[in-house]
Amino acid sequence: MLGGVALAVAAQLPLAACSRSPAPVAAAPDSPLDPTPAERRTMSTITTRDGTQIYYKDWGSGPVVVLAHGWPLTADSWESQMFHLAANGCRVIAHDRRGHGRSSQPSEGNHMDQYADDLAELLDHLDVRDATVIGFSTGGGEVARYIGRHGTARVKKAGLISAVPPLMVKTEANPQGVPLEVFDGFRKAFLADRSQFFRDVASGPFFGYNRPGATPSQGVIDFWWLQGMAGGHRNTYECIKAFSETDFTADLAKFDVPTLIIHGDDDQVVPIDRAGRASAALIGNSTLIVYEGAPHGITDTHKDRLNADLLRFVQA
């Protein structure tokens, strides 16, 4: 998730329906003890090759939509989209990233390559085909790295919502990026008082509640905080580096499926020029939709519009 909140955030912190035939996918041979497809639909976790348990939800039936969440959240952050898409004829799958929510909290693997590999194991386990794979914020990086490492054999379409690609941090090659010192400030505030840090983010720039005339929802703030605190301390700390310093430029070059990019032009966390617009310029078959005046957390603040846009994209 977080990244380009830059000075706006730093100032607030105390310390700083699918018709195409599915592409052929090679499936691993089943053993007599492997779960049947029906059993896979009712399971709630998988165990990855390194022993990490990944929690997931699998709702509905129809065209498959896979959702990857933002930092430091869980699959629950997609609840409005999951409900709407499943109610309108889609099968919707969302997981808790390792170290987040109900998934295991291993000390290792808190980086984008592993997040992408975990997602690949989940989609292989469920034998997902012809899916629309969508990521929000940090989840957009996860989707980009998944396509970069595993290709699009299981993917029909992709979506990047308020997403961090191509690169957040300022470097010589990315001079318009966010200075590293901003993310160092995040880490300092996180270590000093993670709970308060999460409250400050949710009550401020994430949903645009720091803007004049905004009407904060305490329920939305509390739900964001609750999801964040369910994550592992080390895991969510190390994920700051993952979302801010990972360069997804080469991954975006491998996108060979229709891609929907949605971004608010008042996103204080992942600014649109460094993210949504930059990604759209790098992905050939992409459509950029700009939500005027919208903040980062559009899965909540603009959920009705987003739900309609996502359903239309899936069904196109």
C-alpha cells in the first residue's frame, strides 16, 4: 500500500463474463491424498512449499476474479467488491498475504518475489484458469510480480487499483519518486507505536479524511486498524520495503492481457502520476480510469463506482 504519501503523511505522523477459452495449463499429478476440486473450494488455507499457511476465501461461481489486498490489510478489505462480484455471477477468490491477517507469520519471505510465488501456489492449488487478477495498492505490486515471474497462462485480464507499480521510491532512474527518508519515517513511527501509526494513517491520508470538508467514518478507520493489527509485527514492517523499493518496470513489460488501471487523482499515499499514469504508459493494452478527487482507499470511499467498473471489466 503506502508509499507516496510523502510530505502530506509525514507531517501528520508523530514521528515523522468471459468468453475466451482457457489457456492450457500444465497441472501437477494428483496423489490419492490430494483434495478434490470440490474440497479445494471449501478449504480455507493452503500450505506453501516453505510451510507457510495462506488463508483464502472462495465465493460464488462463474468467471474467476482473484483479488490481492493492500498493506497492512487482509482479504477483508475487499469485502464490498467480493460481495458485489459474487452476487453478480462471478467466482471471487481473495487471500491474506503471508504475515497478514489469518495467514502464518514466518520470519522469512516478506518480499515481492515470495508474495508472487505464494499467489502462484494458491492459483495452482485451486487450478484457476482464465482469471481476472486484480491488485489494490501493494496487491498491485503482487499481481505485477506474479505476471513477471509466472506469466499469464492462468490470467485473462489484470487490474491495478491505486497500485504501487512501477516504482515508488526516488532513485537516479526514478527522480520523481518519493524520497527514501519518507519510508524511513514510516518505519520509525511503526517501531515506536505501530497501533497509533496505523490509526494516524487510516484517520488521515488513506481515505482522504485529512482534507477540508471530509467526513471521517470511525467504523472505516477502526476496521482498517483492526486488519493492520492482525498482521505480524515483523511481516508488516518488512513489507514497507517491499512495496516502496521494489521496481516493477520489467514486470509491467510482460503484461500481455487487457489491463484496467483505476486511480484517484487525490491519492496522497500512492500519487497517480508516479503510479497509475506511469503504469498505463508502460502497459500496452491498458485502460486508465481516473477518479476525480478520490483518495487512495477507493475500495471503501468509492466502492459503488468501483464495484460497477470492476464488474463491467470482468464481463466485457
